[in-house]
Amino acid sequence: MKMYWKVPNYLKKYVRIQDMLRNIFRPCDCGEELKKCVKDKEYFAKRAETLSRALAKSINLPEPPDPSEGMEEVNPWKLIGKYGKYDILTADKYYYTLPLNTWIKILSSIQIQVEKILPKWRVDVADCDDYALLMASFVAAVFAKPYYDKQVAFAITWSHSHAYNSFITSEGTWEIYEPQSNAIVGRLGKTTGIYKTEKIWFMG
């Protein structure tokens, strides 16, 4: 069964993302680091406003799977060490993982809706970071149900030159996901080129 969504209530959290980032990016003594923090906050505020307008259109999001024993609770901070050193931020301490096959099914349905909002790549308007942010927003919307007490482990992820997503499976793998093509392109720590990950943010 599918549900038809207008702009979901949870999106208010993203509209207020600037306040949340103020708590994440606390002032520091280093001048250059402070400039970087301010730049990141401004970036998210601008993107949240752009995506809020885009979400004014009707979208059709799938129903999430029923909570099951196939889900595992995970703290990304404790898992990240075995993959290497990354710039990681989490809005919450714990998230649910899903079996890989469940991830594939749910992401395929969500990605169709992302393409409706962003049907054509446009520099600075509908480019890689917009796809990754919108995908993460829709995943959060799907799992914002009364019978879920946590969000799922789906992140906005960056390399030096590209933005995409990543997610953690119940099998214990950390997959790299391309929202523009609905493809799993490899696993964290193994991908290279534009998918050589540097930054991972769980904002759900």
C-alpha cells in the first residue's frame, strides 16, 4: 500500500536546520575552523529552503516495512572505526539498520519520487548534493511512523568532489549509494574516485 504525501510535518525539522547546526557546529578558537563551520551552516540553510519549496509538490512515498527481527540497532560512531577515519556527524545516537534486500526495495521506490522533484541535473540547483539531501529527507519521511522509535541508518555522504548517500545494513556492511541512478556503487572504505568518502552526516 502506498500513501500520498503533501509536505510532511517532519520537514519542519529541516526548515529549522540552521538552529540544529548551531548546536552541532559550536564556536571554536581556530579562525579558519570557525569560517568552515559558518559556511556549512549557511549551506544547509540555503539547501533546506530550496528543498522545502520543491516539496510543495505532491509526492507518493512508499510504506515502510513492519518493524522486525531483521532490524538491528546501531551506533554509527562505534562502527565507523573499522572502515577508516572520516568526518562523521550524527543527529541521534542510535539508528535502525535494515537487511540489504529491504534497503534495495525501499530505496528504489523512494528514488522514483526524487526523480519527480529533480528530473534533470542542473548545476547549483539540482546537482549531486540536492539529490543526496532530498533522498535522505524522503527516507526520514518514510520512517517517521508511530511504530518506529528511531530513524534508519541512512546518511548524506561526501567525497572531495561529489555528494551521495550511504547506509548501514543488518548484515553489518556500510554501503555507498548513488541517488541519481539508484545504484549501490560499493562499500565504505573500498570505493575510489568520486566515491572516495571523506564526510558522513546522519541528519535524520
